[in-house]
Amino acid sequence: MQNRIFDLAIVRAPHQILYSAERLVNSDLKKVIILDMPYKQNFNNTIDRILDKTEWDKIIKLNYQTNDPGGIFKFLFYLLILKIFCIFKIKIRNLIIGDGSIVFAKLLSDNFKYINKRIVIGDGTDFLGRNGSSKQIRYYCQVGEKTKKLIKLFNFKFNSEYQYDELFTYFQVDDTRLNINKFFYVKRLIERKSSFIDEKNIYFLGTVGLNFEDIERIYRKIFSYYPEMLIKYIPHRRETKEQIEIIRLIGSVTVIDTKGEIVETYFMSNNIIPVNLGSFISNAVFSLAAIYPHLNIDVYKVKFGDENRCHWNEIKFREMISKEIMTEQVKYRSIDL
């Protein structure tokens, strides 16, 4: 019976693989991960790099951005997995849900009775944004009309709000089920390597959502705050080549090709312990603060002269302030345009 008990993570984004590995680092059971990837962006290289750094006994990749009307084939595949679980009386000790919008995770959570603990990952600023101005967390799964009909057809129970036993996140939020992610797994990997402390450079994390005509003005102003440092720019995975080229031509900026790695593992892979970091609001700001306790971080928001204009980053900035999600390492700075 022991071989029919395992830990299962169901994730949707690359960094959720890392966070799931963090949560299961001390598990003595087989660890299975299902990658439910609906995105149009090609994350395969990023995913493979993270999987290489984490330990899984079984990896199942589902990519359903192909011709699957209404996700019917994916849904039927999920039914098959549920059926297998039931036939063989498989038991799940820890079910990790990387993203509340993964329908299969919600169906499994609501309809499979052999689950000991349901764990949801609070993986970043988007997660906090979905919960309004309150620090009390609520976790949802919203589905379309076609999926609702399929759920009803197969007589599944489905409630949009999650009932869970543990919230695993690096944010200090008001939740009695909170388990803080302190990145012990990544820190242990870093300790095994011979890394150099980089005090001369400032690493700046890119963003998306800025108007093309504002890019040069914004970054030129930000970079002027660091006249004594070399600036190493790490682009956001969805930045365009045109945007990156504009930034490359501002002063002495070196653009880094992470070769598909998320920033949480990039520094570790390249034996770097960063000391200075600049960014707009992003998930990586808070995860890197947890991984590198001596990291100095400047987080920027853009104040436009036109009050009706607002970078999506500023909306997230307000969410952070309203939830008092702060660390001593993070300094918030505004730039006027």
C-alpha cells in the first residue's frame, strides 16, 4: 500500500515548480508533478531548467494550447486520471495546488476523498491582487460555461472557492493556515556552490506594460540613480526585442540572457550572490529578498503627469502598500514623468 501513497503537485507556471519542490523538500514519499500549461508563450526551456534543479519521481506534462475545443480532450484526460486514482485506491498525502485556476486541481480537491492535506501556493503579487484590499486570503477557481456543463454532466462536485488546509507563501498574510516559504531548498543548493558576492553591479529586473514612447525616459531616469555602479539588466520574458534594444543603448547597460531561467535560480546557476537589485513590483522582488537576506532592493513606481495614466505596476504597488507586504530590505521609490 505504501507505493500507492504519494505527494502530488499540480502547477501552471515555472516558478510554481520551484515553490512546490520547496514545500516537499523533506518528503519521504514519491513526488509527482503535473504541469498544466495553457499559455501561448513557450515555457519549455524554462520548465526543463527548473525541473533539472528539482527532484521529482514522475513528471507529467500537459500542454493543451493545441486544437482542443473547449478543453474537452484535456477534461477527458483528467477524468481518466481520476478514474485511475479511484480504481487503484491511490492516496495523496500532500496535494499542492500551484494556481487556483487549474480546473483539474479543483476537481481533484473537491471529489477525491483520499487526500490528507490540501496546500495552496500564494506565489506572488497577482495572487495578492485577486484578494482585494483585505489581508484575509480567499482562493478561487473560476470556470467557463462549457466547463461547467462538463462538470455537471459527469456529476462532479464543484465549488469555486477552495477549501484548503495550508497556504504556502513567502508573504506575511493573515491566515491561520499560513506556512511561510523560507526557501530552505534553494538556500541549501546555494550553500553547496562556491559563489562570489557581487557588490559592484546592480541587477535590474525588466517589466512589461510600459508605453513604448516612455521606456527610454523611465529607464534613463532610474539608471541615473546609480552612477557608481554597472547596470545589468535582466529582461522580463515577455519584453520585446525592440524594448530591450532601447534599454541596451542607455549608458553602460549590460543585458543578461538568462537562457530561460527564472531569476530565482539564475543567480544560483551562475554562482552569484547579488547585493543590489532594482525592479518594479514583481513576484521576484519578494522571493529574492527571502533567498538573499543581505540583498538591497529598490522598487520603483512611475508617477505620470496625467493622473488618468497608470502603469499596471502602480496598481500592484498600491496592493502591496494596502496589505503592508513589506520587508526591511525593500525601499520604495517614485519617479515623476
